[in-house]
Amino acid sequence: MLGLLSLTCCLSILGPVAYFIGNSSLNRIRASGGTLGGEGLAKAGRILGIIGTVFLVLFVIVVILRVFTTMTTSVSTSG
């Protein structure tokens, strides 16, 4: 659920959280010896968390590049 939210409406802020929750859930499911189900959902949460985290990193890189581009443009036009 968090992985899906991170991709749709939260600018991928929840991506790392979805990955860690999906990973811990997957570890618990595997350690249960078959008594717990939902391995597919845990895997999906991990995958969506990874995708959300990648989008978050790309978003941060774009913002940083735009800030530096704006700073260099304003310095060169004002000087």
C-alpha cells in the first residue's frame, strides 16, 4: 500500500518506507515456515518501494540541478 501511494501521490517520499516494511514483512513470512501468507504482496511492496525510491532520488537530483542552473544564470546575467 505504501509503495503504491509513493508512486501516485506522495512524490515518492514513502518509497524507502515501503521498501523497508516490505523487506521486513518478507523476512517474517519466510521465517514463519509457511504459517504466514502474503509473500507476493510483500514482494510487490518491496518492488514498488524500490521504484519510489529511485523516483525520489531522481527528483532530488533534478531539483538540485535546477537550483544550481538558476543560480549560475542569475549570477551571469546580473554581473
